[in-house]
Amino acid sequence: MGDGESGMSEATLGLRTYLVGGAVRDGLLGRPVHERDYIVVGATADEMLARGFQQVGKDFPVFLHPQTKDEYALARTERKTAPGYHGFQVHADPGVTLEQDLLRRDLTINALARDADGSIVDPYGGLADLQARVLRHVSPAFAEDPVRILRLARFAARFCDLGFTIAQETMDLMRSMVARGEVDALVPERVWQEMSRALGEARPSPFFEVLRACGALERLMPELDRLWGVPQPERWHPEIDTGVHVMLVVDMAARLTPDLETRFAALCHDLGKGTTPAEILPSHHGHEERGLGLIDDVCERFRIPVRCRELARITSALHGLVHKIDELRAGTVLDLMERADAFRRPGRFERMLIACEADFRGRAGYAERDYPQAETLRRLFAAVAEIDVGAVARSAPEPRLIPQRIREARIAVIKKARAPSE
């Protein structure tokens, strides 16, 4: 066999290589192929090194092609030895077959290979599931790696526009994994890696909905999971359910911007509603501030980057005020800008406004509505930002009055900028 779609080269001449995984799947779905991974059957590590391949990592027999830098992995099997993501023993030797290697894959649609002639090798029904738009585990070994729950949820988000569903037996298997505590052994960084990749999809919500359906969301992110079933005032939220609302918001954020920080802020903006006292429901007075500690908990748990945490915090704290910008006094508008650190971090301030727009439009029937509040704040901020702060400071009769003079100047500009609409 040759090396599939990479074309023959001296480095692979005589090797039995197969294009595998996502490149085969996405090619069959008519989607762009960004990375090509290959399996090599019947070779040894010494032979790969002698051909000029560069070995990467110590745990897995994976090599980089000397010219294309595509990944070539020796056919291997894996055996579960301990709980969690790292508890595997890898076995690779020339006797491992392609079918044995594909059997260790997570989903049937990822257990496809293409040989040098372009023929598809499909030992586990991946083509039928691809055509039927079904996400199905290849074998019971799926249950040995809890990361596969996250990956499947991410594929559900990636392919939701194609109508993919999860096989019932696969959902049942994931629920049993959660019940056995496998999810509790997940490495925090890996959870964030998969979550951030899911947030990068055109519609991230299926990722969280799948995790919720199998019980994993309650274990990983109870702050988000508890939002389903929490009512909101129908006057402002026709969808009523807070969990449904947050999924609409995160999808709207994905529609408005590719920025990860903004999408994460949209995901976390209403976490405080999950701790609203039952006696005041469906009102959620004070949820903005209550959400701050919950955001901190989530970010510490999964070691989420500081920039994501900061934007999520100011969005949670200030989105209610942003929505009511036309009702606020000039001094309160300035307080909002200062609390958001807008004068030092104007880019982050802009991302917060986009997250607030996603919150407003992420409601049943609101998706195509305008959000003039953001434009109002942009206009007022631009006006205030033009103030020559140095000149104002120099005009103060004594240094202790400088902050007061700057504040007075900024409030005056806000009042003037609002005057035409008042």
C-alpha cells in the first residue's frame, strides 16, 4: 500500500500506510480537511527513524513525515490500566493490524481509513452511520476513556447542522460512565481544551446539552447545569427556562463574534440565577453579583485563562446596567465604564458589549432585534475618551482635586453627548 492522499515519497515508499480519522470523515462529508493523519501497518519505530521520520512524544509511536510534517502513527492497541485519561498501556508492533488499530477509536465515523487506491476501509459500520448521521461508539472500550464523552459532545456541536444524533446505546454507555465516576477523573486542562474547542464551533450549545443529557454537566459544571428549570419573567424571557436562555445566548455570541473570551462570558453571564432564593422567583434580583463567585469557581476548577475570567466577571456584573443604559444617570454611566476598566481596556469593554448584545438577542423571538444600547454606550464612551485628561488635571487648583475634576469633566461630556436624545 502507498500513503493514501499524501502522494508517494521516498520516506514512505514500501510502507503500508492509510489515511485515517477526521480527514477521511470530513472528506466524505464534503467538509474541508485541515490535517491528515496516517496509520502505518507492519513497521517498527527503528524503521521509521531510518527513513527520516521524527518521533514526537514518548508514550505513543507517532512520527512526523520529513517533508510534509503530517503525522504517521504505528498501528497500535491500548489497554486500560488505571482510571482517567492517562491510565492506558500502549502496544505497537508490526503484528498489529489496521482493524485492531481502528477498533480503539471512539466513534464509528472516526474508525474509517482510506488506502492508496482511494478505497475506504470500514470494518465497524462507519459509512452507514455517516450516511444515517449517527454518532455511535465503536466498541465497549469507549467506556475506558472519559475524554471521549467530551469529544462526542464536541462532535455533536460541530455536526449539528447536518442533523447528527447520538445512538441510544452510546448515550446509555456515557450515562453509566458518569455513574461510575469516570468523569471525576478528567484532567482540568483537558476539560477546558474540549470546552474551548466546542465554544469555537458555529453553534456551541449541543456540547453542553449532550453533557447535561448524560449527567456529565452536573459533575463538571454544576453552576451551569442547575440553570435548567429555573424560571425567568416571561415578559423579558419568552423562553422562560434559564438554561434554555443561556444556550440561546452562547449560540448568539457565536453568531456575533469568533472571540473565545466573549463566547465564554456569554456562557457564564447568568450563573447567579441558579442561586436565586426560591421565594423571589421568577425575579432574579442581585443575580449579577451572585454570579461572580460562581465564575471564579468554574475558572479555578478548569484553570481557565485569566482573560476569559475577567471578561466573564464584568459581563456578569454589568450586563443588567448595560441593558438599562437609557435609564441611567450620567454618573452611573461613568461608574459602569470605570468598573469595566474601559479607559485602560477598551478592547475588553467592546467584547463585553457584544456579550450583552448576545444576552439580549438570545431569547425566543429576539434573535433579529436591534440592540441600540450597545451603540449608545459606544458613542458615549468615544465622547468621554476624547477628553484631554492631562489638561483637566492641570486645571485643578490642587492635586487632591484632580480625580474630582476628571470625573466632573467626564460626566459633563456624557450629559452633552446624550442631550440630542433626551
